[in-house]
Amino acid sequence: MPEKNLPTVSVMNLPFGSEKDLVVGLDIGSHAVKVCQLKRTSNGYAIVTLGSIVLPEGAVDDGTLNDPEAVGKAIADLFSNLKIKNRKIGFSISGYSVIVKKVNLAVMEDAQLEEHIMTEAEQYIPFDIEDVYLDFQDLKTNTKGADRTDVMLVAAKKEVVDDYLEMLRSINLNPVIVDVDGFALENCFEHNYGKDENVALVDIGAAKMNINIISQGISVVARDIVVGSRQITEQIQNNFDIGFEEAEDIKLGLVPAGEKSREIEGIFSTTCTQWVLEVKKAIDLYHANHPDQPLKKLILSGGGAKVNGFSDFLAQETGLEVELFNPFQKMTTHPKAIDPDYLLNVGPEMTIVTGIALRTSAI
């Protein structure tokens, strides 16, 4: 047979199995940048510092870096204000430029599996293979005597990843880990809950929702959906001709809606119903494929988790116990350094960045 002309495949080093220094976690969202730095202790982990800074409108959209100069300045200011000296960072990506796909393959040795993935990647990935970074992990789901296993395949557009790398290096940071939002969320969950529970992890950011359903320590349903809590803020702004901050406070229940309450309820009902439908679709898919492994609970995170009344509505509609994710529940901190009330308040929106900050770098 003639030799096959294979595409050039670039490997993206995702954080599967590094073993040395902790990185500083960086979560670059469409609304804000969040940072978290941890350290190891004899009992686990302690919070060194954390914080966030709001980005200019449109600087990041659906995971794409539109204004690298503005985002770089915001990150540099955040690192300076928090006095972070460690320059090794991990960041995560999401959105249209990332494909996460689980494929079922014959069991093979690691080297043989890598060769197979790199050779056959085009049949699994809807992008031109020369335009993506590629990585994979054997989930080792095969039982004794079985000859097939599930493999998690990840492809990210080079153009998008390279834009982030260039921006971060331009402010003298050393990006050593490229994570994926759903994996960081899962990592944070495993640190706090272990691997035994069947749960749905739902993270609602400003412009996207990440759903990751975990069964026996393995991600079995993972998807990003372009909906988010900014929808509610913008609708409140437009309906009542008020500023962003006031609309945010109304959304979170920090100020009373007053005479606006009936219209606000309508906005909440329409938008939150859309969110719930997306969650229920993922749960239904899970139950169809795992009828004998019912979900124990749903763990809610992201800024959208704090939308007034949403967690109760989600519990009612799904029939599952809904718990707000506190990523710091097993970590220590000095109360004089970081206000415990502040930690409790920001916890749900710091879940992804904490999952990244738990990563280690071998570099």
C-alpha cells in the first residue's frame, strides 16, 4: 500500500498527571478575570490569595480574545494588586474553539493509542486537523476481559490558544498548563467530594453554561452552551433603562425590585426556564445511557448560581437536590488575610479557577 500522507498534528499538553509545583489559576471569562493561588499544607491546601477584575465589554467573547491589550492590562493589574510573584500559570479555554469528545476504541498500549489518535484524528474532529492542538486521555473504562475502552479527546483551535499564550507572555507570565473549563470544574469537584458520587455539575457564567455529569469518577456528559447570567442583567437594563450595576444588584436580590417586581419575575422566568431546559436535556441523556446509576445531586456554580431564587427553581424542575458549590470548603486560610464572608460569597464563581489552581506543573 502507498504511504498515507498524514496531517501535522500538534499536541496540547492538558493537565493530566503533572506532579510538581502548583500553578496560579487564571479564569478569563467574558465578564471578568479571576485568579487563585493555593499552597500545599500538611492537611491539604491553603488559600494564598484570590481576586477578580471586570473586563471591558466585548474584550472576550465565547472564549475568543478580542482585545488582548485590555485583557493583558487587567491581568497584570490583578497580579500586581494581589502581589503574586509566581509567574507559572494555568488557564482554561471553552466555547466554539474547543471540542471535547469521548470515543470508544480498542484497548491498546499507550504508544499505540497515541499513534492511532494522531493518525485517525480527522474522523473525530470537525476542524481541519492542522489548525488544532490535540490531546487525549484513556479513561480506562474497560472491565476485566473487555477489549474496548473510552478515550477523552480534546481539540482546541491553535489560533485561539496561541492568542492567549502570546497575550500572557507579553505581560511576563509563563503559561504552563492549558486546561478546559469542564475539566477544571471536575478537578475542583473531585478535590471536595471524591469520585464516588453520581452528580451533575452545572456552572453558569456571564455568557456560557458548562454542564459536566460525573458517574463513578468519570465524565460521561460534557457540553458548553451559549447562555449565561448576563442575559438577565441586559434584559433588566433594557427594560428599565438603568445602569449595569443596578441591574446586577436587582438580579442578585441585593436591592428590592419594588414596582418592577412583576416584570422582573417575567424576565427571570423566561431566562431561567431556558437554562433549566438545557440542564434537563443533559440529565435525560445521562439517564437514557445510565438507567441503573441515578444522579445523587446537582452542584451549581458560576455567577449565575447566585441569581435570586434560581437554585430552588432548578431543584423543583429537576427533582434533584441542588447544592451551591463552595470550592474552599476543605481549604484553610487566615481570616485576617481573607474575609471568610467574602470567601463564602465568591465561592460559586471561583470554582473553575480553583480547579485550575489545584493543578501542578512538571515544568
